[in-house]
Amino acid sequence: MTQSNQIRGLSKEQFQQLREMCHYAKNLYNVGLYNIRQHYFAEKTFLKYESNYHAAKTNENYKRLQAGVSQQILKVVDRSFKSFFNLIKKAKKGDYRFQDSKMPKYLKKDGLFTLIFSTNAIAIKDGFFRVAVSNAYKKIHPEYQDILIPFPARLEGKKLKEVRIIP
């Protein structure tokens, strides 16, 4: 079951913090994409998620997001490239036009990317979903206060797989 809710009732500062986290997510997406592209151009092979994770985990954008969120972003990059390579395989078999298979592109410099909170990063208490942040984020934003998003009553008691904050 998929449920969409518009986030309301946040202060201007909280909204700005979410935008900033979505910007860090976009930066991390581009870092993961860069790692895979460079490996592909140099080695002509696919850089697997595990190797990309180890290359990206020292990046400042990875550290500024909660670890589970960062890993989910790198998994999105991984799926995008797997899809690209599968299209190339289909094109070689003649099942797909090669011109239509395009390598994943970088996101725009001022763009935003979805925050994906998997089960290990979802904290629901007293009817609110708390947006998890890393210690590195709290260090550069000492004024940070928890962002609490009202949790829909119709979802109470249901098992969540993930929460996405789409900019």
C-alpha cells in the first residue's frame, strides 16, 4: 500500500532544513553516479553497490545525512545503472534500440533529491514521524531542532517499509 501526504505545519526553518537535506541527497546521488561512471569509463565494468558505498561513505554529503538515508540514495544510483546495463544487453540481443539506452545523468547543481527513510530510520512517537539526522548535520547546525511530521491516523498499526520525503 502506498500513501501520499502533503507535509503541513512546519516552520520556515524546518522546511529550509528539509530542503537542505534534499540538496545533500542530490549531491550524494551525483557522487555515487560519478564513482560508477568513472569506474565504467576506466574499467568497462559496473561498480557494485558495496564498492560504491565504501567510496562514498567518506564524502561529506554522506555524513550529513542519516546513514540509512545515504545508503538508500546509493541504492537508487545502483538500480539506475543496473537498468542502463540491462538495456545495453537487450540492445546487443536486438531486443532494444541502442540509441534509446542512455547512461544516467547527473542532477542539476541547484536540484533536490528524495529523502528515503527505510525501516531502521523510521521513528514514530506520540503520533509524529521524527526526521532522523546525523551527528555531522547537528554539528554544522547547532540550532537544529527535531522535525516532527504528523503521522496519519489511518496508517497507525500498519507496518511501514519506508517513508519518502519528495521535494
